[in-house]
Amino acid sequence: MGLDVKTLGKREANKLGRRQAIVEIAALSFMERGYAGTSMSAIATELGGSKSTLWGYFPSKEDLFAAVMDDATAEFRAQLDDVLTHKGAFAETVLAFCRRFITKVTSHDGCGLYRLVAAESGRFPEVGRIFSSRGREPVGQLLAHYFQTQIEVGTMRPSDPKRAAQMILSMCLGDLHQRTLLLGFRATPEDIEAEAKAVTTDFLRAYASGEDVR
């Protein structure tokens, strides 16, 4: 007699729970020990299972790091998507995006991830590739799509939306982020708001149509 739907559902839920537990343990290990210092064997031991079980979910450490990155960025990308799809004025939407993005990259977790990638990507290029493909590139795509819609309705000057997206992301990773990342500066909400407004003002001067320039 076959398994019923309830049994299958419970088994699938247990499988997903196990996978999430692996990702959470791996995330802590990557942040505390770095990419080089994290081993599949150590994660399997901490999880309380065999290496073969772990490999059943993630065939390599690279796959596991990609899953950690997906887990770390999925909610944030959803938040940014909400900001960009909100039916607000162009300037207000750009400011809201900058505020949310700068808050993230100056946070403790955000800086920790940047430090990890900077420290390890020289020896392990896959770390940089995964960080880019799971982090910056999807955000850039969200922005480029939004900017294309604004170009079409005339609130943004005719331009390359992908280049505009990369420009504003680079601006958001400016002075405040660098001081937080390299000098241990603790960014306050007031610091973040001031930086977001400055980036927004400069971006609008370069890209907004005349009536939307602040």
C-alpha cells in the first residue's frame, strides 16, 4: 500500500527542515571561520548526521555557499522589489530604495558578508561569483527593470537602465558603507538617512527628467 498524502507532506516538510538546518549551520560557520575554514565534514558533525546525508542535499561546499547566499538575500530582494513596485513618485521610490539598501549593507550581517567575500574571493573565485550572481546582479536587474519603466513614462531621461542601476548601487556603497566596513563605524538611522538623501539627490540630477530633479 502506498504512502498517503499526509505522510508524503510530513516527509517533505522534514526534508525542508533538515535542509534549512544545514544552511543555518553553514552560514554561521562561513561567517565565523571563513570559506576556507569551513568543511563539509565539520558541518555534518555539528548537524549530527553523516557526510553522505549532507552531500545528498549539497554535493559540494560551493553549492552550500550558494544556498547560504540565497537564504541571506531572498527576503532582502523581496523587500526591494516591494519598494520598486510601489506606486509612488520617482524621487520618493529612489530614496526609499537607497534607504533600504544602505541600511542593509551597513548592518552587522551585511558588513560581515562583504568582509567574507573580500577576504576569500582571491583564493576562491567561486565565492565572488556566487556573491555577485546571488546578490548584486539580481538587485541590479530589479533596478534596471524599474528604471526602464520610468524612462518609458518620461520621469527618467533616456539612458541605459542597466548602467543607471550599477551607478546607483555603487553610490550606495560609498563613504558611509566604507567607513562602516573598514573602520568599524556604527551607522545611525540619521547617518543612513543623510546618505540616502545625498545619493538620491545626485542620482536625480543625473537621470531624472527636469520636473523631477530636486
